[in-house]
Amino acid sequence: MPRRALSKQQARRINAAHERRQQLEAPSINAMATDDLTPQRGQVIVRYGAECAVMAINQQLYHCTSRQHLGHLVCGDEVIWQPTGNNSGVITALLPRHTVLSRPDYSGRDKPLAANVTLMVIVIAPEPLPSNSLIDQYLIAAELIGVATLIVCNKIDLLTTAAATEFISQFDYYPAIGYALLPMSAVPGAELTMLMAHLQSQTAIFVGQSGVGKSSLIAALLPDQAVQIGQLSAATGLGRHTTSAATYYYLPTGGGLIDSPGVRSFRLKHLTLNELERGFREFAPYLQQCRFNDCQHRSEPGCAINAAVTAGQINPQRLSSFHSLVNQYCTG
């Protein structure tokens, strides 16, 4: 039997109860609880169904279930949980998320993929040939949720020096906008140290087309990945599910990395024109200067964006990408 939808009043009561629970339980969270049953903070490392692996403040993993009213918890969530014995516990509250990376499901509703991400690493490579439109979609998602970005040009060593220079030059306008771009080799050497420096103290998630080498980069960054997976499996009993669900890994230099299968089919949700405009950060100084409030920056007279393109302040390829994405996400 389908579950009956909650009324607005019922939803408000549940949310209010959730907030009261957070207020009551949060003050009792200290550096380390002396009572094994004292509620404490934790972080969701992996979720499968209603079960989660939670990293506690004592750096131990616990197998936890979550209360139904908390909704869909995801990797990276910060939570309040209470031990119940035998290396297990129950999640009683979800702490506010700073950022949420999501994608629309088949019904068009947003499905969270990961929480509290601070850096999106966009991986491209000479093969498969990258799409500037796809890169821009990732950048838009990052802009709209307030996440920093890094574009990694992987597998550069597969090209001749001249071909590598030509390949990277296709994307040289991104650093001019303010997006860092890092060339990488298929077998990382010194570049891996540079990538690690970008990831330090961040919670990063890697996105990009299949075949660009995300898994190889993650394996190089996580020499103890198999150990961490084994610890997850042993602590939670989730077994193979720890490798088929979004998982948080701790980086040896500090920070963390979320490996999420969900980003393989990542796409934007339906956007308003204003949301799409905000996704192009270089448009910001000109958006209030167009003659018409509903300007779509095509051939309208007095368009400040088109004037900025003519003046060399906005790359024409970015405006072309904007128009393509308007047709894809702002119609219907």
C-alpha cells in the first residue's frame, strides 16, 4: 500500500520535533563521551538502504541504523548518533548540511548524492574527447551550491608535447575566469603532489566522463583504499556494498574524498534562466546592465553580455554554451 503523504501541519510538527531533538542532544556532545550510551557527533562514511557506517569522534567505525523521520541520509552527512552496544548505534538527528550535491531522479525530483562537499574535481582527458558543455554543467552545479572547483586534464602523457599543448589550450579560458586547471599524467608523478595540495583539508568529489581515469587517480591518491574498505566491511558487515555505494575515504595528507557511483550519470535539474545565469560566474558584473529584464543574451538590443563578448570580457564559447544549456534545461 502506498504511504499516505503528510499534510503541511504534520510535516511542520515532525520538523519541529527534529529540531528540538537536535537542541537537546547537541549540548551533550563533547570531545569524547564517558558514557558509552551518550549521544555524540559522527559522520556518515557510507550508506546502504537504512544502514550507515558512521565514523565516531573516537575515530572508530560503527554500524548504525537511522530513524525514519530523518529522510535520506547520504555520504558526508554530519549526524548525532547514540551507541547501542556491539559496535552499533542509531542515528537520531541530522545536522545542517553546508552543501548538497544532487541530481534529478527519473521522476525529476532531486536525489542527494553527497553532503558537505567543499571541492568538485572535474576530470577530463584526450580520450574520450571532452565536451565543453559537460564541463560547464559541472561548473554550474558547483556555482549553485557554493563549491570550489578544480579541472584536471588527465592522461596528458599519452600525447606528444605539441598535441598536449594544443589540447590544454582548448580550455585556457577557464583559468582566466578563475577555475584552476591542472595537467596530469596517466601514471601520476610530481603532479600527484600538486593534486594532493589542492585536496588538503577539503572534502572532494571527482566527476567526469567514463574512461577519463577517475578511478586510477583515486587509487593513486588512496594507497590504503583497500585497507579502508576492509575496515568498513569488518565494522559494518556491509561487505560488497561498501564498493557499490558512495563512500568517504580519508586522505593521508588530511581531508577526504567521496567516491560516488552516482556522479557517473550526473546531470543538472531543470533550471530557471536566472539560476543558469548565476552558474556562469563571469556574467555577474553585467547581468543588471541589460536593457531588458528578461534578456536571454541572444540578439536583443542593449544586451550587456553580448557587449562584454565583443569587448573580449567573456569568451564567446561560454556564451554559446549558455545558449545550448538554456535550450536543454530552461524549456518545457
